[in-house]
Amino acid sequence: MSIPLEAIRRAYDAVAPGYAERFRDELDLKPLDRAMLQVFAERVRGKGVVADVGAGPGQVVRHLHDLGVEAVGVDLSPAMVEEARKLSGGVPVQFRVGNFLALDVADGALAGATAFYAHVHIPAHQLHGAFTELHRVLRPGAPALLAFHVGDEKLELTQWFDKAVKLEFPFHTWDAFAGGLKRAGFAVEAKLERYPYAPLEHPSMRGYVLARRD
């Protein structure tokens, strides 16, 4: 079964204004996320361009910029990319439309990558392809920091931010996610799990993986 990229794109295009307003400043209320990004930034600062895949309204890219990292945001939704550009104002960061399953990036071009909940619409058995593509664009030794919903359930949305959508959100077990990174050629350096920040977030456990392209 293929990943319904066009349906995902349409859904995020439809909800982009409301989604951006909701999540534009979310990192202000997520100290652990900021701490993980600080660790990541210390690894990549001054070493080249980093990509945030599934960038949404650009909060991670802007935060990395504030930490001295040269970052670019990539998102499947053109409307979401426009929201990210508007919210970034005079901040010298770039956002572009792209598919993280087939990135328009040369082999080994990136100094690092972040993917916060970028894989929320990908079934476990298809994670390998996404992780293999991420591995391809990173230089040897480059880090990747990923966040995901921990579990084995699946949400199905037909209404989101007052818009009609058709989206599936499969959660992932640690074996599927961290194990999938290993099978794609990454060395997993750290794993962390936290409870959700209530009432800010959906009531699911959050997982973080810091990995390295071997």
C-alpha cells in the first residue's frame, strides 16, 4: 500500500492557517524539546546546512537559527510553507516544498536533519523507506534528531481545525521506530520518552531518538 501523499498534502493545505496559529510558538512551552534541540545544535553548528523535514509552520527551523544553526525547512504542503515564510518574517531562513521520501538533495549533502513528528502518517512497515532516504542525504557521521508518538494505536481524523480531512496517524513502537533507523544504517545514540504536556498536546507518550549516520 502506497502512502497517500496527495491526500496528506491537500489536508495540510486546508488546515495550514489554523495549524500555524496553533503551533507557531509551541516550543516556548516545551522545555525538553528545546533541550534536545540544544544538544543537536552543538553537534552541527558551523558544519553546514541542516534540514528540518516536515517543517510545518517553521518553529523548529527558527529555533535552530536562534541556536546558530544554518537550517532549511522542507514540507509537503505549499500552503504550510507559505505560513512558515510569513511567520519567519525577517529571520534569514529558507523554506521549500519537498517530499521527504524523495528529497531534492544530493547524497551526503546535509550536516544534520531534524524530523519532529514528520512520520505521523507513515505505517510502521514503510518507515524503512523514509529512514533510508534520510540516511542518503546525510554525510557520514551526521546526526538526526527525530520525535514521534509512542504506541501501537492509529488515529483517524475526518475533521481537523474545522476542515474536512481524511488522515491516518499511526503511532509507532520503539522497535519499529528506533529499530527502523538501525536497519536503515543509523547508529542510535540516545532514546528518550516523556509524558505529554497537558493540555497542550494530544495525550500520547512522546519519543525522541538521536541517531548518527554511519
